[in-house]
Amino acid sequence: MIIDAVKNSEKIMFERGWDRVYYFIDLHSTVIKPNYKVGDIPTEFYPYAKEVLQHLTLNTSIVLIMYTCSHPEEILQYVEFFKKHGITFNYINENPEVETKIGSYGCYDKKPYMNVLMDDKAGFNPETEWLDLINHFNITL
């Protein structure tokens, strides 16, 4: 469940004194309902997805990273679409803030660092888990 990942990221951030955590967020079948039409990006949010992403955008301790296989021209359309809805992604398909350092714990040359992954292929259920996040973050609708 996504709540477990979110709570774990909050716990680790607190314990280690970090100032931010990284959320990788897939679009299709996670944030927006796919329409399977080439050249026509889908724009129907799952219930509560928009409100959670707006809340996360304002949270300076969370870095939002769009995680998508969309084509470059579609990504540009999505950036504008989300911006119109008050949602800003800091990066797309990368996390340049966490780099590999000599003697460090991990190598991030090919696998970007993340704390939370929201992706239908990773088990995220957009029909139920956006509401779980609304409740976790105490977002008033």
C-alpha cells in the first residue's frame, strides 16, 4: 500500500534529518485515466489525484518527479496541463539531486533515487489509494 511507503519515507526523513524526500509518480492508470488515443493526451484525473498532487506541490519537503513513458511532445503537453491545475513536477524521469558519490551507499547513475513510487505497475491502486492519501495528509476538500 502506498500509505506504508509514504509513512516510511516520513519516518526516514525525520530519523536522518533530511530536508526532502522524492516521489516518482506515473501518469497513465495512476494519476489520469488512459484513453489509448495517439495524439490526444488523456486528461481525466482519478478521484482525489488532483487534490493530492496540488497538496504535494506545495509541500517543500517533497520533490515530485513525473515518471512516464510518454513521448517528448506529450510530456510538454502534460507539463502545461498539470500547471493549469496547480501541479508542478520538479523533474521528469530523473533525479539529479541525488548523485553517486565515491564511497556512498548506492549508485544512481542509471537508477534514479526515490523514496515513494506511485505507479499502477508497482501495485498502486488509483481507485482507492488517492483517498487514502487525502486522509493521510488531512487534505480538506
